[in-house]
Amino acid sequence: MDKRKYPRYNVDIPIKIIPKNDTEKNEISAKINNVSEGGLKIVSSCDFNTNDLLTVKISVDNVVLELMAKVIWKQNAGSEKKYGVQFSLTSGYLNHLIRESLIKPATHHN
């Protein structure tokens, strides 16, 4: 039985990640594998730890969404690592942006 609060949608969206503890604000390239209103599954060659805080920058239709997220789980997959990240702050407006910008396009491609 799936205990997830929100359904997941498969996507392939390039993103930039800035670890909260990176004082130089270096952007790390990664991609989103799936999205829900509560978080993302991301793939990156960088090594993050559980509970790390990240800024996730997603460019959609010439708009950049900057979302704070927390690493909930990680999984090594060869040279790449997979992470489940949960949005730190959700609101009705944020959920609307995620649905319209990320989830809605994903459901039209499946």
C-alpha cells in the first residue's frame, strides 16, 4: 500500500541546486525524475546528506521558481545519486505553481 500523501508524476526537468551551507552559492546541475505537490525525486552526481537543506531552482516558461527543500532520503545509483526532497514550505499558491508548471505538463506527456 502506498502511504504517500500526493501522487507522483514522472518528469525529466533540468534544475540547479544550491546547498544551504554553501556560502559561495555555487549552483549544481541536477534533474527532476518525478514531482508531487510535496516534493521531488532528483538525480545528481553531487553528494548530499539526509536532512541537508537545499534551494532548488526550476526554470519554467521563462520563470525561475526557487524552492527550499530538505533531503529526506538518498540512494546511490552508480555514479549518480537519487534523492527524495520535501518542500520546506508549502502554501496554496506554491501548490498551484507546482501543479500548473510541473505536474500539469507531465500529465499531458504520459
